Amino acid sequence: MAVDLRKNHYELFGLPVSFRIDGAALDKAYRDVQAQVHPDRFAHLSDLEKRLSMQWATQVNEAYRVLRSPLSRACYLLELQGIDPALESNTAMSPEFLMDQMAWREAVADARDSAQVAELEALQRRIRGEGKGLEADLEDALDGRHALDDARDLVRRMMFLTKLQHDIDNALEALES
Amino acid sequence: MALLQIAEPGESTAPHQHRLAVGIDLGTTNSLVATVRNGIAVCLQDASGRSMLPSVVRYRSDGQVDVGAVAQAAQAKDPRNTIVSVKRFMGRGLKDVAHVETMPYDFLVQDGMVRLRTTQGVRSPVEVSAEILKVLRQRAEESLGGELTGAVITVPAYFDDAQRQATKDAATLAGLNVLRLLNEPTAAAIAYGLDNGSEGIYAIYDLGGGTFDISILKLSRGVFEVLATSGDVALGGDDFDHRLFCWMLDKAQIAPPSVEDARRLAMRAREAKESLTVNEEASVVADLASGERVSLVISRDDFVAMTQTLVQKTLGPVRKCLRDAGLSPEDVKGVVMVGGATRMPHVQRAVADYFGQEPLTNLDPDKVVALGAAIQANILAGNRSADEDWLLLDVIPLSLGLETMGGLVEKVIARNSTIPIARAQDFTTFKDGQTAMAIHVVQGERELVSDCRSLARFELRGIPPMVAGAARIRVSFQVDADGLLSVSARELGSGVEARVVVKPSYGLTDEEVAAMLREGFDHAGEDMEARGLREQQVEARRVLEATQQALAKDGGLLSDAERDPIDQAMDALENLLASGNAAQIKVGIEALGRVTDEFAARRMDQSIRNALTGRKVDEIKV
């Protein structure tokens, strides 16, 4: 049985529903709420209560995980509006973005194959910069203009950058060992 | 949703009742049991004043089982039936265990797991560990003068699901109610009192007899957050002994020794290692079965030289752990040393050099884990006091995933995710008319299934025939606060639901555990049915008591119409209690659970709201 908290993740933590989030307030709310529902508070009680507490604590951890990262937070906001950003295929993306994707991928593959750690790290910094830019654009699209189609597009770009980021991390880890 | 009782910090549910709870460090070399007495954590001692119980179990040919020092003393005489360092075998297959070839046991493999053939028949590591736990439980009950409410058992943070489940099974077999499996580093941090205003990042360096663990903890405002954990499950003090042992064989030019001689020399090696912690030089004297006398002298410098690679080997996981946490050595505010092997001066020096500061060593490294476990057990048992208002947010040490096409792993839950956690992943059929799907659950970081630990395999059957790709099979993972996984799968696409729930269990199946308990070697004379009834009665009383308290406190959240079914279900359960029928009582408990769903949700909601506005329930109560 899924836990029905009857609230979205923002309401659970008593935070306003927006892409921009007060990180410190989120951390504090997470801890305050988890302190109420965590299984450690229920370890000496009935099996029923232990099980329920685990379900609540699971939900609270999930809410915190989703809201903490900009990408999952943006996806979640779109889902609240009934939009699944991952559902539609990339064919709907602009040709320009698809070209960008290919260029990035090639750059990472080249650097990895020729074991250029410095190049990989430089790419990582550039991608981080791009990510920051996307965050600002998302804030504008979601909180400012309420332009959901634009936001969905931006989320997909961010998904791509995140995947690229992982590829670079893996490549760096492989080169280190 | 049923009824949740909300205990405020500083308020146990039954204020005047102190529940007996213990912390147990089930160690590779030694095990300890501790409790909180008059607000202070202490290790409990045996009749001769020793608190450390050697983790050694001997199965005697006369049917008796010896545990501890007595068993240890018989090691050389009866190596095959005297099991030492059994923790290394918990939830393991034979290929996972280091130095198998030098061990004197008669191993066999059942269901992929290690078992040992002894004079009393085949024993699993779970059963061997249960013997150790039984002795500790008995020690505690005699010392505290009553039945235990429960125990916190510590495990290395790096233990995978198989090893955790095996540990919990052992505790169940020993008749212990497990309040929580607690990670050893977290226990150590609690023992050091790092909760009291110790803000910042701490590293827990734990070099035990058989395992090495490193954890990075973040402490802030009473919250212990494990940021990352790493380690080596086959590296510990025993390996230092082993190096010395090999050196001795080499120096004394002993051809492969007999099993008895090997034991004798291994014991001398350990003594020499311990001596070198305080002395610059140690002498080793051993009489072999042949009558030959081995007499050697080793300097600390030589010992350091032959074991430096082992010390360096611990720093690999340390670096990995810091990288996972996104930190550097200088971010660490303090380093806590755990495990007897950290007494070795060259280990302390290596740690000090790496972190650029002297590690914390003022608590006995052998006892620190048990003491921390006792403090947490006391809290979990409901004896929480106002100044113990902390929260442990632990993580899962290794990623969990599923096998997909081509023997690849699809990760479902990433390592270092905060527990409890649940995650679902959707899959589909790849053949037209496919009605079953094999699900293989694995744990590990590698991409290939063959490089990860296999946790469970099961089949989802009864999928309605559809074209390939039309079925939607959702596989759900749930990891509880003990770090234990359960998996379920169902087909969503057609609206037809097929469902399987698998709880992986290692070394022993649930049925085996139940059967062993039924054999009653621990609860001699007690009928299994009577036990089942008693458990249901206890649970029913707990639920009734909790409901009454909740109604007394927050009954105002309900309208009369909402309250009626609750009162009725309570009356019904009261009546069932007298019936003496375990199954019916269970039904009654579940029925009460159903009608209190909504009430529980409202109460939890209220408690969360109060927490967010920074008020305690007591303060807003009129």
C-alpha cells in the first residue's frame, strides 16, 4: 500500500511551490519532519506502527531527494502539471540542440579515449556552467513566465547534461584506477 | 493507514517503566554486550569479570557447545570443530572468503552459501553466530535481572544485504528482538558523544579483526548523517597476524605445519602483535607437536615493514569514501578510532598523517561500538531522555539493481542513499505472448551482473499474453531502517495484477529459521503455538494501548461518526483477546488498523505541522 500523504512534496515540508528553493529552509524542514516520523521513534512500538513509520520516513526521504536537486525538482513541478518530461522522444527537440548534443558527446568520447584528464575536467567545468545557465532559465520559465513547454525543453537539456556529467565522472574514475 | 503513536522527545510512552535493552557488538574476534545503567553505558561482564567474549564456538563430540575463552583454549586441540572469526562467513559464498585454503574447516556450500561440517553435523555461520549471541543474551538477562525488550546489533557499515540479513537471522535464532541493526561507525560516534554540540564532519576509521570500515559522518544539530561509507570486508587485524605467522614459518623454516601447529603459531603471532603495540621488541616461543621448539625475536620496525602494505591498503577506501562525500581530508574535524587493531602505533601514525591531525583514541577501541549500541538501544526501547534527542540518518552502502538483457545491471537504488528508501522501476516483455518474467536482484557497483552479488531470483508469473512491449511490469524495492531489502513485482499494463514479494534471506531461509525455533533448543518446553498466541496478544495490547492514548490526546481530530467504528473495533479486539485464538486476534488487529487509518494520517500530519512551526505538541495543547 502506498502511503497517501495527500500532500505534494512542497506541502509536506511547508514550502512554497516554486522552482527556486531556500536550501537551508528545505534542510531544516526535512530534519524536523524526519524527526517526527523516523522508524527510530517507533522501534519499541507495535509492528503496525513500525511499518507505517517506515512508509512515512521513506516518503519524506523521497520528497527531500526530489526537491534537493534542480533537475528532479523541475521534473516534479512539470509532473504536478500533468507533464512527463521524459515521455516524448527527442525528435521534438530543436535541431540546434541535437547538434550540440552530438558535439558534446564527441568531445567527451575523444578526451576519454585519449586519456586526457585535464580535458575531461575542463569539459566538466563547462557543463557545470551550462547547467547553472539552464537553472536560471528554468527559474524564469517555471516561476516567472509559467511557460511549461519551454520548461519541458529545458528539463530535457538538463537531463542530457546530467547524463554527460555521469559519463565524465565514470571516465575520470576509470582513468584514476 | 492506521494509528501512529507519536512520542515526543523526552517522553517515553510509559514514563515509569524502564525497558531492558542492550547493545551487542558481534565482532569478528570478540563480542561484547553493553547496557545503559543509571544513565551511563557500561559493558557487562561474565562471572570472571571479563567483558570481551572471544567470538569462538566449539562443537564438542559429546553434544555440548562451548563459546568464548573455553572454546578458544581448545582451538589447537580441536581446530576442525572450533569456529573462529565466523563473521567472515556471514552471508558469504566460499569464493568470497579470503585464506580459505589455510583454514582447518570442513567447508561445504549450500545454496551458494558457506556451511561448516562439524562433529555435531552441518552448521551455518548464522547458527554459529547465534551461539555467541545466546551467551551474551544470557549474560545480559542474568546481569539485568529480567527479560530483554530488545537489542541493537552492530554490523560493519559496508555489510551488504546478505550479510545484514544473516546477522538479523542469527539474532532471531538466539531469541533476541532486534530493535535495529546499527552501523558500527555510527555506534562509535554515539559513544564518543559526538552528538553534544559536535557540529561538523567526522571520519570513523574502524579496523577490526576481520573487516575494515571507513565512514564519513556529518553532525549538525543532533542529526547524524552518514555521508558516505566504504571499506574492505576481507581486511583486518587477522591479516596482520597472518603476515607475522608467515614470517614465523619462514624464519623457523617450518614446512607446511599441521593444523594443530598452525593454530598454536597463529596464537603466538597474535600475542606478539599485541606486545609490539607497547614494546619495541617481542619474543615468540612455541612448542610444536614434534617436540621442536620455535624461538624467535621480532622488532617493531620489522613488524611495521612487513605490514605497512596492509595499513596503506586501508587508505584506498578512505580516499574513495571522501570522494563519494565530495570532501578532502582537511574538511574532517575529527577522526574516531575503532577496533583493537587501531592500537597499533603505525596504524595511528598513518591515519594522523593522512588527515593531518591526531585521531581520537580516549575510549577503549574494543568497547566503543558496544557502548554506542547500548545508548541507541536504550533510546529505541523507549527510554529516551530529553538530552538524547538525536536522529540517525543512515545510508545504504552498496547500490541495488536488477539484471537486464545481456547480463547488465540496471541500478535501481544508488549507494549512499538515505534509508528507509523505496524505488520502483518499470520493465516490459520482449516476446509476444510472454506470460512470465525472471527477476534477478543484485547488489554492487559494477556494470556486469557477474561482478555483483546476487541477492535473489524470482519469477513473476501470470502476466496476461500481450504483444511484446505492451506489458508494464513494475519492480519495487524497499530498504528499511536496518538496511534490509524487500522486492515486489506486479504487472500494471492490463489492469491484471500479479504480485510476488521476495525477502532475500541468506544462509537460512525463513522456513529454516522458523523450523529451528520450533525445534525449541532455545525455548525448551515452550510450545510454538503458545508462543505465537503470546506474540499476538502482546501486539494486540500494544495496539489497544496506543489507540487509547492517541484518542485521549487527539480524539478531537475525529467527528462522532468517525469515532464510532474505532470504538467498535477496539471492543471487538478486546473480546478476541480473551478467545485465545492467535489467527483471530491477528484479524482483529488488522481490522483496527484499517479503521484508524485516517486518524493516524491526521495525527501524523498535525505532528509534522507542529514540528515545522517549531512547537511541541505539549505547548499547543489547551
